[in-house]
Amino acid sequence: MGSLEREDDGGRRERLAGWVAAVCPSCDGRLEPASTDASFRRYYRVRRDDGKTLIVMDAPPDREKPATFVDLAQRFGALGIHVPAVHAHDLEQGFVLLEDLGATAYLDVLGEDNVDRLYGDALSTLEVLQAQGPRQGLPAYDRELLERELDIFTEWLLGRHLGITPSPPEQRMLDEVFGILVRNALEQPQVCVHRDFHSRNLMVASPPSPGVIDFQDAVVGPVTYDLVSLLRDCYIAWPPERVDDWAWGYFERAARSGVLEPWHESRFLRWFDLMGVQRHLKAAGIFARLKHRDGKGGYLGDVPRTLRYIDHVARRLPDLQALGRFLGERVFPGLG
């Protein structure tokens, strides 16, 4: 049993229900689970007397960032980004009462008939975030953070999940590749980065759509990070040629808005490719960590898709071919 379940047994949920009753007298008092989450947050849906619903977020301050969430909700909302409006909060306890953006995530409905429209809406939101999004007060996606994220792959997917200890030549290869990935991230234009801009965190909401959630980990970082999170999503995959077309379409609009410069064109696809490799290595490690540390094994099924993105990039970038061979020979057999 995890720490939050033990805390719930000790009365946290009762305290949450009492707080909701105090800040929303018209709510009926029932806390209905609203979604699952890979974090320590819990979400509940409550219904008012008029039939409308609200979301209650339970974000223990010792584990999560409720103050940052509330701050960024206000700052992003001021830009016209459809984040949930904050109706009430108790940051000391980690309780937040929010607008309900509905229960339909992009992942639930994406298909051939609507993907261009839905991604078009998401890319318009991303353009606003990058062109106008806040930077002051956000942590930097710096070398230390990038390297720490890459270590999650080595520690949790290779070591803990697969029992792989890289040989000295393999470790040298990984170190060299990790260096390439970190340098690539740091040389890009730095913008406001949502950091989890993908189909589970984009909601099909009343206009403006999409609704955007799970933004409390925002940083100032590489311009291609959120783009590759969306287009090479760990939870759904599209043909590589189509992804490249979407990426180049975004490059054109970002160049028009000043997020990118025309001369970045020669570097853009490599930035995009290598940024995806960094993110996908990290994500594969996080999925293994969720299983072994947090008891959430459902994400392991997304690891093969996540690593196949890396294989695709390794086939077209010579300096990643050794990584591609390592994954094919050492990692994928274990995943099978």
C-alpha cells in the first residue's frame, strides 16, 4: 500500500470532503474519482445543486506542487490558454477546486477523421505558449536536469526492470549519446515548456479547445520539447512521414510568430529528432519506475512504442546508430 493510501486511511479524504463542503456549499458532498494519474495527485468530481460539476485536486504539498499549479493556471489562463479556472484553494493542505474540463482526453478520440483538426488546435495553443508564455520564476531545463532525466533510463529500465548492466564499451556509448542529447537541448531557443504536452493532458473541451492540464512542472527549455511530446506521443503513434509534415508545418508558423528564426530551418529536424530521443529515453525509464517504485504497472505496455521512436531516429542519424543497435540487441529482447 502506497503512502497516499495510508494517509487516506488516516483521514485525508475526510478532510478534503470537509474542505469542499466549506468552499462549495452548493456541492452535494460526494467525491467521485475523476481520473487516474501517474503522480501522487488525486482528482475527484463533485456535483453542484444546479447539475454542473467541478474537479477537486488533492495534491499533497510534500509530494506535489499545488502552489505552482495555481500560479501557472492564472498565468496561462491570462494568455487565453484553456486551463482549468481555479475557484478555491488551500495550498497548505494541497486542496484545489477547479473548473471541470470534461472527461474526454485527446487520446480517447484521436483518429484519422479528426487528428488534423485536433492537432491543429493543439499546435495553435503551443504557439501561444511558446510566443507569450511566462519565463520568469520557472526553473531552467538545464544540463543537470537533462542528465538526471537520462539517468532514469539507465537506473530504472535497464537496471531495475531488465537487469542490464551496460558493459564498459556500452556505457561509453551511452555517455556519448547522452552528451549529444544534452548539447542538442541546450543549443535550441529556450521557451516556456509545458513538459507533458501530449494526448493524455489535452482535453476535448468547450471552446477554446483543447483544455490543457498537468502543467505544474513547466520549465524554460528547448523549443522542440513540447512539439515532439505531442507529435511523437508515448501513447499513440502516427506514420513518421506525417509526423515530419506536422513538425515542418509548426516550424513555419513558429518562424512567422518569431518563436523560431528562418535560419533555424537547417537545424530544426535534428533538434526535433534528438529532443525526442531524450524524452523517450526518460519516459521509458519513468514507466519502469512507476511499476517498480509506485506499483503502477499499466504504463509498461507503452515502453515498446516509446523506444521504437528512438529506433526510427537512430536509422537516420549516424551518431545514434550504436544506440539503435544496443536497443535492438539488448533491450527489446528483454521487453518481449
